[in-house]
Amino acid sequence: MTEVNTLSAIEVIPTGCALGAEVRGVDFAKPVPDDVRDEIVRIWGEHLVLLFRGLKLDDDQLLATAELFGGQQAAKSRDFFLQAGVKPGENDRVATRPAITIISNVDNFGKAGIASEADRSHGLKWHSDNSYVEVPPTGSLLHAHVVPAKDGGGATSFNNQYLAYENLPDEIKAAIEGKHCVHDDHRNTSAILRPTKKQPKTRYDITGPSHPLVRIHPVTGKRALYLGRHYEWPSSYIVELGDEESEAMLAKLWSAATDDSLMWSHDDWKAGDLLMWDNRCTMHARSPVDHSQARVLHRTLIKGNPVISAWDKPSAAAE
């Protein structure tokens, strides 16, 4: 039997890109000693996104994995469905376990297809999970149960927001110093209005928390650009700027944040894969899925702590 969950068993294979690594020798279905957990945290801090392959985790084990790294957090999207009268178990986005989100394009009869009311087979825009809540999650755990063939789409891409900030021209760093962005909670990552939400007409219709454009990672101490998500106007906006100025600056920031040089894509999903990513310093997106092929994954969020603003630290111009 192959040894797992010891320091000597851990093997790290970096992607060679701006972020991401596969980690071998770890099985979250079995007890994880503290020293192994601490080593995973260290590796996570270095690579931002970790891939574990060949795992068979039920929902209890997936939630227990979240507990290892700080606790579990229910997705805010669940609340919107509950407010609309959807009962747990009636909709795959409202699982019976509050901290589990089922990401599936399979209907109640086991048939794959596009569900018009959600994002089951659509592509997903670049975003950071649940940035539209006051205390966003630290990270996310996404476990594959059923995936399409390699040419069936559903590639999950990530980008490095440490580098996004570091690569900004000095004049843009100076221009965004001290500024904050309201994170729009009206739409999901397919830009579809959430249940109970109305189409906004001005920036004053946008609801959601205000977060600093740059946050400090509590473990590494590094600055990361923090944009969350953005849709067609009116949407997330920079509080300290007027409409046109805000849109112009956000366009520059989003262009920098999603530059191909910052990216790694997991495009060869296999059943049993577990991706673990850090929402404090990455964003992610998903390519469209072949709606004729089944895709079922379970996700949980790792409990977050309040966002640490970079504006409490020395300015970029002084560094």
C-alpha cells in the first residue's frame, strides 16, 4: 500500500506557470496529522492553487477537509435561492448540506444539458468566490465526481493576483492607492440576475460590500489585487471615482489581472480530482462545457477572515 499523509510521502510537482502545483502523497479521506496539514499550508502559500488526484471524498470528508484549513463557509448564493422559496434538496444549488454547493449540468432524471436558470454548462467569467460578502472565504475546495471527456470543456483557469499587482505601472499603483471597490452581488458568475434581485440602472442600485482594491494576504504579507467580478455597467465600481473614471480604471485593472502570463489552466479533469485555491490572491474562470456530457462536482468554501486592507500599510510609491 502506498504511503500517504506523512511528510516523507508528500511530492510537489509545480505546473511551471505563474501558479499551481500537483501534490501527491495526501489523501483527505484518511486522518491528516498536524505536521502534514502545516506542510500543505506552506505549499499552498507558495503555489496558490493545489491539485490532488485520485481522491474519493464524500461530502462529510470534503467538509472535514475545509475544517482542516480553517472551517467551512456556506456560499451566499444559497441564501438568494432560499429567499426565493427554493427548499434544500429541490435545487442542486441548494444542497441539504449548507456548506456544499453541487455544480452539475445533470437534471433530476440524470440527463446532461443546459439549465437556463443557472450556469451549469455555460462558461464562467473571471471571479473570486463570494467576494460580494463582507467576509469572503479564504479558499475553495472543488471535488470532481463526474467529468466530461478531455475535449468536453470545463477547463478551470486561475491567475496570480500577487503578480497582477506587482506588474502594474507605478502610475496606476499610485492612482488606486487608498481606493475601494463595491462588489456587485446582483448576478452570478454567468452574469444572470440572482433570484429576488432586480436589474440595476445606476451605481446606486448596486448592493454589496466595499473592499480595498488591494488586500494584504495574512500569511504571506504580500499585496494582491482584489477585483472580485465585473459585469456590464452598472456594476462593481470604485467608490472614490465618478462613473466614467471608475469604468476606465477598472478596465485597466481587469486587463492587468487577466493577462495570460499570470494564468494556469486545469484542462484535464479526472474523476477524483480535488482543486484547492486561495481566494485571497487568485481569480478563476471556467470554459463552457459540452452540455451533452455529464459534469458533477461538489464544492465547499474555506471559512474566511475579514479582508486586510493594503491601505493600512506604507503606500506603493514608498515601497
